Amino acid sequence: MSRLGVNIDHVATLRQARGEHYPSITEAARISLEAGADQITIHLREDRRHIQDPDVNAVKLVTQRYGKPLNLELGVDPGIIEIAVDTRPDWICIVPEKREERTTEGGLNLLDDENYQKVKAACEKFKKEIPGVKISLFVEADRKTLEKCVELNIDAVEIHTGDYAQAFLQDNPIEDFIERFRSEKEFIESKNIGYHAGHGLTDESLVPLAENKLFAEYNIGHWIICDAVFSGLESSVKKLIEVLESNK
Ligand code: PXP
């Protein structure tokens, strides 16, 4: 069975929106792991829009307690790299990051040599300074890019599924995506590198990927937190009505 990584960034988005200490990011990690998540994923962004520095260690303590991996997503920013080295996550997923973007907009551009060298240096530093760490690179399912990936000391690629997920949501054809994901899976797995996926996936757009047994791991965040609002809204409203009723 494929693994599910639960990305809990948007629990922190809600917390940061009001500057409160709830909802608790560690409680989100605990509940996800109790529900069967295979790992917890968080993205420490340069602008700290959701996950904050102390969250990284706090979530790691929870994943450790459950014997499950913490997957830390990061851009190749020197300050963030140091935090990763200090916290020693089990997995590091290197992503491209632009401050002005609403969310990660695509895979790493490894065909640009300057970028490639930065990613290479970060991979070398992580492997040297974090014993046993595993690294994945967030990339498009593009052969030239994947050929650059296999030159590096990495354990997996995470394929950007955002465009596929958009096509699915808009009822556009998805066959070309599925074919590309399949042919690149063969290439990557022939190099003994893991084949993961993430971004923009929902319970529905996950189905064709799972049916075709394309990826060993899926990292999903935004849809889970959105869905959780509606699975919990009724009970939250009832809680407050109970308070009012018992005091009428
Ligand atoms: N994987 C990577 C590399 C990401 O950057 C993100 C978003 O932070 C995700 C997975 C999860 O994407 P979503 O929140 O759209 O499910």
C-alpha cells in the first residue's frame, strides 16, 4: 500500500491568522498519526507564513513518539538549512520557494546550473551533517530534470501533481499526465530512487493515481484540512449551543 504523508501547514495557517496558540500543531500531528498517517509533513517557509521555527522540533517530538518520520520541506535558504541541520528531521524535501507565491508553484528547476549547484550543495550538507537523513527533491515529471536528480545523492523524488490535480478538478483529460507519471516511474525506480507525489491532491484526484499504483507516497495537506472543517463544523456549533442551553 502507498504511504500517506499528512501536511499540517494549514493548521498553523489558522493559528497564525489570529496570533493565538490554537489550533495546536502538535495535536494535529498526533491526531493524524493516530488516524493512520505514515508521516507528518511540514514546510518551514522563508516568510514563516504558517509553520514557525519552534514548531519543527515540537512536531518532531510527536512523530518520534509514534515512531513515524517527520518530512521537512524547505527551500535552499541558508537560515532554514541551519534549522534543518539542528532539528534533524527524518526526511527533507527540497522545494523551490518564491516569497510572493501563494503556494509552491512547480518543481525545482535543476536545468539551471546555478540552481542545480545550490541544491547539490544542500544535499551534500544534509547527508554529511544529519546522520541517516533521507532526501527527496520536488520536481516535475520531466525526463531531463529527472536525469539531473539521479546524479545527486538523494533517496526519492516527489513529483509535482499540481497541474494534474487542476486538470482533474476542471474535468480536463488526465491521460497524458498518467502516461507521463508512469513512464517516469519506470525510469526513477530503475535507479533505485523512491517515487513520491504531492500538491493539490484531493480524495477524488488521488483515485486515478492510486488505481494505477503510480506512487509509493502521497503528501497531501490543503484538502485534508479543508475537509476537516466540514467533518467537524457540526460538532463545534453544537458544543457552543450546549453551553448556551445549559446556562439559559
Ligand atoms: N508536497 C510539497 C512538496 C508541497 O510543497 C506541498 C505544499 O506545501 C504539498 C506536498 C502539499 O500540497 P497540498 O497542501 O496542496 O496538498
